[in-house]
Amino acid sequence: MKTAYDIILKPVITEQSMEAVEEKKYVFYVLPTATKPEIKAAIEEIFGVKVEKVNTLRMDGKAKRQGAYPQGRTAAYKKAMVKLTADSKTIEFFEGMA
């Protein structure tokens, strides 16, 4: 059984994701096998907010190499963009960063 803390791995802290915080949109790295309803339930449980919408995106690892050989790949991951309802409170973790 997956817990909420197993599903949500870590927040994405980038310039683009911090600009979306003003619109109550937050971005997280999530477990690659997690579904949208599981992500929604995990965010609501961890942060005590109401989630309106969840969008997910799978990212393949980039091809990398040092020198000529061997060529490797960075890890693939899954991101979730979470939009909160208008009457929901904000996530306090992101308050001081934006």
C-alpha cells in the first residue's frame, strides 16, 4: 500500500513553477506509477488543501556521455501540476520562495 509520502517525491523549484504559485498552481515530482486520483488524494492529505485539477507529464531521461563512450541516460521521471480551488488555502511550503 502506497502512502501519500510515497506518491509525492519532492516539489519542483524552478523559475517557471514559482511564477505559477500566484495562480495556485504547484508542481511536484511524483511516483511514476501514481495515477491522478492518487496524486490528488496525497496532496490533499499532506497539505490540507482542496485540489481542483491534476495534470501529469512523463519525462524521458536525457542521453548523456562523458568522453566518447559509454553513453548513458539521466533518470526518467513524472511531474504533476496541481491546481487548487479558488477557496482553498495556499501551500505554506512555497510561501517564502516566490
